[in-house]
Amino acid sequence: MEKSTENNKNQNFLKEGLKGDISTHHKEYLGTTIPKDYFAQSKLSILDKIKEEARVEEDSKKQNVFYLQPQFKYIAAATLVFILSLTVWLQNSNNSNLEIETNFEEFTFSDDVLINSLLIEDLEIDAFAEATLFNEVVVKAELTEQKIDNLILNSLIVEDSLLDNYIDDELLETIIL
Amino acid sequence: MSKDAELVKKLKNPALKDKAFSELLNVYQERLYWHIRKIVGTHENADDVLQNTFIRIYKSIANFKEKSSLHTWMYRIAYNESIRFLDKNKKRSYQNIETVSDTSLQVLFEDEYFDGDEIQKKLNTIIDGFKEKQKRVFQMKYFDDLSFRQISEVLDVSESTLKSTYYAAVKIIEQKIFL
């Protein structure tokens, strides 16, 4: 009797398929359970995640639209060219200012003169100014002029010496040949 | 028009999509959860995969060509997501030497949401001993109540092969369960 009951149990074990509640069916056969109100909470969590994903996707789309617009590319390229040319121009203008400053330095009064000017009495200031002007400006200008002349002369001498060398060589070649 | 076809139409309409998606969750969330749970084992894993599955469904519903039923299409997504999850976990477990020895059955029996008696543990053990395809066929037919046609669309196997595989599995269980 006991054996026949077991046989029936054996034969009927998988006879009943899914009837009604799927969670009960799983619990009954596999022993798997779920937390209380799981599906309600999970639904909310899924909907929240989808909203978040949609928002992130929208943000990235907006970013793509900005980058994909051709006018933005042209604006970006033009800005880059402008910045580059501005940098080059500023660098050049800085260099020329430096040269001008260097040149001016030669024509400014030395500190000694300026200090002396404070110690001179009012009556003698005209004579002092004249002398200073002569010493500081005219003499300096003449010295600069001399420097330039020397440079030109040197270059001429060098050129002449090269020419002499060349003539000598030519002469030697002509004589030997 | 069937209920599913109507739902698909609403899901493809941007103005009705969110409401229709909520409806879709009411109808399929529980079924897909159990389908996933049997593949990935624990409740925590199933919860993760279920979320990923529905996010994928939401994102790709516009590309659903309706060559199969909505039901089958969603089961296939859930199945692929579960397999992807297992593969990812397998790679991770190779890096972590402590988890290598854990079989899926051990993990299931230790899960907080497993309350099985001896017979239920035995059934789980017998099913776990099946080859991968046989296991899935039996689970989809017996627990998910899918038709052979639907299973053949999800697993891409002919209906006749599925039938013989399923009945062979049933026979094995009936022979072993009360031994």
C-alpha cells in the first residue's frame, strides 16, 4: 500500500504544470522565494532607472548636436586661427617695443645727471641744462653715429679683404697657368 | 488586434510609450523575473538582470520588427542578458580565487531567498546536472509555461528536437526524484 502511494507520487510529480501564480509554482517545486512586495518595488526602481537613462541620453544627444553642427566647427576653427595670429602678432610687437626701448636707453639721462639737477640752484639751472643737453644728447648721438660709421667701415674692410683674397687667388692662378 | 500587438503599437508611439511600458511591466515583470532567476540563481542577481532586461526592452522597442511575438522577443532579451551576466561573472570569478570553487547550486542553496526542502533541493540538483540546452528547455516548458514554438524561437532550436529533449528530461526527473 505504501509502495503504491509512492509510485503515484512519483508518476504525478511533474504532471501539474503552471496553474495560476507563477511565484507559488516556483516556490512549490524549486523552493525559491522573493522579498515581500518585491515586484511593486522593482517596478518603481525600473521606471526610475529608465527615466535616469533617458535623461543621460538626452544630455549626450544635446552635446552631440552642439558638436555636430557645422557652423560650430567653422566658428571653432576661426577662433583658433584668430588666437594663433593674435599670439604671433603680440610676440612680434613685443620684440619691436623691446628694440625701441633699447634705442631709447641710449638717449635717456643717466642717474647722476638727474641727482645733480636736484642740487643745482635755480639761477644756474639754464647753464646746467645746456651743458647736460650737450653732454648727454649731442655727445651720445655723435658716439652712436661713430659706432654706425665704424660698423660700415669694418664691413667694407672685410669685403675689401675678401675681394683682395679673390684677386690674389685669381692672379696666382693666372700666373701659374 | 491582440493585446500584445496593441501594446507594441503604444510602445512605439513616443506620446504613449511611458504609460504602455508601465503596463508591459505589470504583465511581464513577474514572468521574466522567474525566467531569469532560474538561469542566474540568486534573487540579487536576478534583480540586476531584470532591470537591465527592461532597460534594454525600453531602448530597443523601436527596433522590434514584430517577426516574433512580443512575448518571445522579450524572453530572448532576458535570456541573452542572463547569459551575458553569467559570462561576466565567470570572468570575474577567475580573478577571485575564493569564488572559483562555488558552484551555481551552492550559491543557490545559500541564497537568503531559498527555502527549499530535501525534495526541492534534489530537483534543483537533478536539473543542474542536465546539459545546458536541456536544462533551459525543461525550465522554459515546465516552469515558464512557454510553448515549444516559443522556446524554439528563443533558443533557435527545432521544435522536434525540443520535444524529445524535454520528454527525456521529464523521464530522468521522474526516475531520480524519489530514489
